[in-house]
Amino acid sequence: MQGQFIWYELLTTDTRAASDFYCSVAGWQAKDSGMPGIDYTLFNVPGLEMGLAGMMALTDEMCEENVPPHWLGYIDVEDVDAKTEEFVKKGSTTLMPPHDIPGIGRFSVMRDPEGAAICLMTTIMPEGPMPPCPEPGAPGTFGWRELYAGDGAKAMAFYGEMFGWKERSAHDVGPMGTYYIFGSDDEDIGGMITRPPQMPQPAWAFYINVDAIEAAVERVRSGGGQVVNGPMAVPGGDMIAQCVDPQGAFFALVEHKS
């Protein structure tokens, strides 16, 4: 799983309200992680034991620094300490140095050279059989990752060097520039593009799979969220909508047509 996104995490101002919102919109179930000394919520798809995302409150320090609610993605690496050093040597900033989660793994939080936050993680494999994973594309799972970079071409080169991601295709999207689809030799993982001027800073965005985009968009609105773009079709026929949750975190939805 090296170079794959393995976890997603929401940092927010109101965990109870955010939990109700995402359980309604994405069909998730929420439960306390049971980790001592930390209030951390796990989200999973009903019927499956394996969690797919987590949530915690923004720290007091983050609030003092006016860090807004946001989603983070975790990428699997073989040695988080070595990869953190490699990121720094290539112009990244360490937001949180490598840190242990007992029984889970070790992670760091970085700001890449273009300014987007990303987490690196080395996991501890549990003993015994692994619980079943959701099928790719299953409703409630994450179906796409998208980087709005300071410079899309530079970001593509940087992440290609860090994780071996390849530019699988590039698409001219008019005034927005070039949209790079990246992935492994045989799989698309996500896309990268230079951020639009109205976006305050570079950031990653994560797309949640849904059965029906129109119904999901209605759940966003009725739950107090906003739809800022879409629903609309993208090349290949999928339908997407980009949204903001009631606390202000940006996220997106995707309905796969193929």
C-alpha cells in the first residue's frame, strides 16, 4: 500500500454536529475510538468493522491561529521518519514531527512545497485476520483525491518523486490550466491542478462515493451544508458536487456512472 491514501481525518469545531451531518450525507456510522486520553471519533460503512475516517476537534492552538475546519489525508509510507526528512529536504515544512499512536502506527503532518497539508503514516499491522474491506467505489468510501496546488506542474513533479506517482494523463481545462491525473502503473488515484485565485491556499480535497448525487446534495443542504459547485458531469461520465459542511470544511461527492 506504499504511496496509497489509507486514512482521512476531519478536524472541526463541533464534532457532535459534524458527526450527525456526515452520517446523514454519506451513510456512515460513528463511534468513539476508545483511545485513552483523546476524544476521537471513527467513521465506518455500516456492516464493516474497518473504519475509513476519523474526526477530532481542532486544538486550542489551532483555533488561536484561526485554522479552519478541514479534512486531512494520510499516505502510507515505509518509514515515516525517513520520508519526513525527505519532504523537508525538498522544501516542505513540518507541522507535526513524527509521532506515535500506540498500537496503530507513527505519523507526521507536513505542508508540501506548494503549501498543502498532508499526513505521512507508517502503520502497525494487527495480528490475526484483517476485517473485510469495502469494495472499491462502494457508497460511503472515498473515491477520489484532488490537490489544488500553488503550481500543479510542480506539485505533480514533487509527489511523483516522493511516492512514485505517475502522470497518467493531462487535460486542458481552459482558464484553469492543466488537470493532471496521477496514479500507479495500473490505477488512477486522483488529480492535481493549480488552485483558482479565489481559493485562499493550496489544499487537498477528498470525494466521498454516493449512490445518487442529487439525493446526496439534498442531504447536504437539508443538513445545513452548502453546495459550492455542481452537481455536474466530469470526463468519463461521473457526477460530482463540491460542498462545504456546516462547520466550514470543504469536501466533495462523486456518483460513478461506469
